[in-house]
Amino acid sequence: MRIVEIRCGRARHHAHRHAILLARVIHRVKQRVIHLPRNVGVSAARNEGIAQARGHYIAFCDGDDLCQPHRLQTQVAFLEQHPDVGLCGSAFTCFDTEDRETVRNPSSNEEIRTALMLGNCFGLSTTMGRADVLKAQRFDPSLSVAEDYDLWTRLAAAGVRLANLRESLIRYRWHPQQASRTKSDRLDQATRRIRGRYCAGLLGDPQLQERLSRETVALQDLQRAADCIAAMSRPRARDFRFLLAWMYQLLPSHGPFTWWHWTRIQKVLDLQLDRTYRINTAVLALLPVPLGARHFDTLIKLKR
């Protein structure tokens, strides 16, 4: 086993102490510290770690999270027993000054693929993947937030089987400097794009995927996506509600006619969007265009 620690610019000292402590308690551990001269971002730093990895499996752990002593053994055993699985995560326990809640995400490949349509269902520090799988995809260096969610959706789209163990193998630290708190707006915007593109890929419409990649959507695109989804079962159709809501947001106009069309799609597909969202979009449809565009950010009010 080898520990690869990546330090970007002014790295935190506690991450180094964590790696040294881990090396002391595990026998036959090779440790390598890689100093990057500047802060290249989390995606590029993790890609450097992937490039330096030499084993069959690669496990991630951010410097402020804690592994349970048997974490690596448990996940290696699972991947050895399930050679068809390319990446597995686990439950994790959140803590600050003491343990808080334990988060358990969907566990089977089918459940995870559906859950990815709504958002991230892996804790990055819980994940272990096969080296060949991670070296083939890697993180997108252009992303500084939601880069892990982006990678999981690309793995799923490529046909890689995914899993989550029910046991909590990581203690996930809560603190005020987390990206989910300090970069919430950017995280939300990136999540919408990733989620929308993943869902669009499930529809099997290359033209729609291309337009979404450029974020240039017309009302007929929204209707075409709704027609594709209408052919599915009602519970399955509701899984696409975030894609359709994002497409509505990308439309160049959100006036009364566009809002009426969007409301009709919601009823036909029985999307069951939450009441606050429906009220806000109705109010915004009546506002002057410049004012409406400035405040059109109600997607986050959708219930998962």
C-alpha cells in the first residue's frame, strides 16, 4: 500500500500529520509527499495523485476527514468479491466537536444511477475505485466545485458499475470553510449543469445534449425532452424533473406564455414540483424581463 499526499501551495499541516499517523499504524506503507508549487485546484491535485498511484485500487480521503481503521480492508475485500464494480463508497458519519448524523446513500448500482439524476450520492472521502477506471476518466480540471459529482456521472454514463457500502467507514468533518458552505452559489450552478447533462444523456438525444452543452435551449427543446420523458412510466418521469427545470431556466424568456407552457408540461408529466417553486416561477413570469432575469434563481427550492 502507498499513501500519496498532494500539497498545493500552502497546504494545511494537519493533513501531513494525518498521513504520518496513518503510516505509523499500518505496516508496510510507502508514503510519498508531492509538493505542487502553486494551488492548481482540487481536480488537478487529485489527478496528480491518480497519476502517481501504482496499485490496483485508489482510495480518496481529504485532509480534514478521518478513515476508520478497517476502511481500506473492507473496501478492498468488497471490490475483490465484486469484480464487476468499478467504484464503491460507503456511509459516513458527520462530526464537528462530536459525532452527528450518519449519512447512508443508495447502495445498489441501479439505485445510484437513479439518485445521480437528483444529485451527488457519494462522499468523496468514502470512495475507492479500480485504478484503471479512475485513470481512464479522472477529474475535470476546469471544475473547482462539484468535480466529484461530475466524475461519478461520467463513470455511470460510461457503464461503470457503482456501489455504496452501508457501513460507515469515514468520519466527515463539518467546518465553516467547507466548499459546500463558502461556495454554495457556484456549487449549485455547477450541480445543475452536471445533473442536466447526465439526465439528457439518459434520453439518448445527441442534438439535445449538444444544445445543453452550449446552454442554448429553445422552448421546442424543452417540449421535445418532455415528449421523450412522457413515454416513460410516471415515477420514472419524475426523476427527470431537475433536467426539465434547468432547461426552463435556460430559456431566453420566462414570460406568461413560456410559463404557461412549462406549467402544462408539469401537469402532463405529474412532476410534483414543490409549491414554493411553482409560486415563484408564476410571479417571475409577470415581472419585467430585466428584473425577472436578475432574480430567476428558484431552482434550488425544488425538493429532492
